[in-house]
Amino acid sequence: MARRMPTFTGLSAAILLAALGVGVSELSRPYFLEGTPLTWLHPVAAFMGVVIGWYFTGPRLHLKKGGPVAIGITSSVAQAFLVLFTFAVVLMTERALRNSYRTVMEAVVGVFEAMMDYSDKIVHVEIIGAIVLGGAVVGLLTAWVARHTR
């Protein structure tokens, strides 16, 4: 498959989703227990926003492969999923290094259990609303950029 040239649409989607990720992660901080290490929450959320924006949102809106609101919401939900998955894998790795799992399958199940535990922290109206509305705004702004640039 031929590689496409980078576009300003992809760059703007990456920046907007990174900002959305940092904003949503800041909204979710109060719901974590005291003492939970959240040092990497903002950087991971921003990085996942850059990745999703650059490789998914930007190209889709640049080539007009769907509605801007739908692509934006899909992007923000995918970003939230990847952030949860990243932190769950890190937690599983820490537990595996302490020999908390007897089998590999137990460790794999541990990732999804950790994702469920983390998702309990973000299932609040304001966080879900920020993800959905923020994604819609990102989609609309990125579509505007796509219309006004090459």
C-alpha cells in the first residue's frame, strides 16, 4: 500500500485529539483513589490522541470518508480505549513481575479485568460527555481544516 503524504488535516486532528485527551484525563483525576500513580496519565492520553488523530481521524476527514461528527466521536472513543488498554497492560506487567499470575491466560484476563477497573473510574456523565462532545467538536474542526486546506 502506498504511503500518503502528511497533511495539515492530520496534524490538526493530532493536536486537537491530544488536547482533548489531556482535558479528559484531567477531568478523570478526581475519580481515582488517593495515591494512585497518575504521573503518566496526561502524556499517554496526549500521545494516543496524536496517534489516532494522525493515522485515523486526519486521513479519513481529508479524503471525506464519513461524517465529521461520527469520525470525531469514533476517534475520541478509540483514544479512550487505547489509554485504558495501555494502563491495563502496564498494571498487568507489574503484577506479572511480582508473580501474581500462574498462567499466561490468567495474565491476559488480568488485562481486561484491569481495563474494567479503570473504566469504572471514567464512567461518569461529565467524562462521557466530554469524550463524546469533544470528539464531535474535533471532527467538525478537523473537517473544516480539511475543506480549507489541500
